[in-house]
Amino acid sequence: MHRFFAGAGEIVQGEVHFSADVSRQITRVLRLQPGKEVQVLDNLGNEFLVSLTVVSDVACIGEIIDHKTSSVEANVRLTMLLSLTQREKFEWMLQKCTEIGAAAFLPVITSRSLVQQPGEVLSKYPRWQKIIREAAEQSGRGLLPELLAPQSLQAALAFGKSGNELCLVAWEAEHRITLKEIIVEDIQRVAMLIGPEGGLSQEEIHLAAQQGYIPISLGRRILRMETAAIVAAALLMNKFDSD
């Protein structure tokens, strides 16, 4: 079933009035017809079963015929601190980590990041938010992951530490500590830092450790940055989000 996120003002008195962008997708891309049922998500954790009543290029309207609370969101809120890298790799991480269950993304500028100024990536945010939205719709998410403003490593570390009970950093030189050794009782918020191509420098790892981040191993093999992000997110969901 096709899924769409709707803004707060689009769900009114038992109907959904789809935005112009979604209406064009419904008519021109998906070619849905009146009577077709779709799922609408309000980004507040609610799911609506909606029957399309009006379908046109100008606007689409649907009648709400059922409602329930989303049951797919993770028990743990995972914030991914992702070092900025090539556009394709960064977008791949946003897409796949959204599908896995990450709740927020913070782009980070490190000493080895290909991007060194926040202004270099702000113009990409509309595209990145669209990627996140489409991945969330495809995977049945009830909430859209948050895309935070890019920050320096030091600021990102402080941000992650201030709002999370457990802060981790994937490091290829760590061979002893894995997620199996991490105590998980009552942990609800986790930050995971993923370094850039070439890895984080020794000084950056030391800075992270000073802020309370625990270096962990993702296995005996050295992973590409984008692979490490996906593996870390999947392992965290498996460890912290099991019923």
C-alpha cells in the first residue's frame, strides 16, 4: 500500500487534503484512481487508512476510514552523527539508516571530511529531507527522522552527549569492546558517531572519549564509511530495540 506523510493542516474533519507535491505524485507517477486506499502518516505516530475521493493534478482529497497508532517505531531513539562525505555516500546513509530506524541525523565536519564548511551543504537539505521522507514512507515509519544542522566535531560531540544516555563512536582501531559489552538497561537514547573516509584521527578519538563517547568495534574487518553507518544502525536496533 502506498504511504504518504501529511502535514498538520492537511488532516481536517475526517479528510486528508494532500499537498500539491503529493497530489502530483498520486496522479502523474502512481496514477491512482478514486476509491484507491492509501496510508497517511501524520508524523505524530498516527496512521490513517484513507480512501481517495478526489484525484486531480490540482489537488487530491481522501476520506479517513480507519485510524491506529504506529507500531513500527524503535524503542530506542538513535541519533546518527555522520561525517560529511561525497553526496552519493551521504545520501545512501540517510536513506538506509532511515529504513533501519534512526530517529535523527547530524552531519559532522571532521579534520578529514571532504566538506569543511557548513554552508557547502545547506543547499542540499531540501533534497536530503526528500530522501528521508521517501525512505520513511517506503519502510512504514510513523515518524520522520530529524535532519539537524551541520556542526563541527566538537559541537556535535557536545550536542550528542547532552541529549543521550549512551554515546558511541565506531573506530577501526578498537578491537576489544563491541556492542555485546555495552550495558543496555533502561537506555532509551543513543548517539552513534561515524567517522569519514580515512577514519577519525587519534586526536579526534581522544576528544570524543573526553566527552564520554565509548569507542566500539564493528567487527574484525575494516568497513567503508557508508557500510559502517548501516552496520552500526542495524546492530544498535537489534540490540536495543528487541521486544
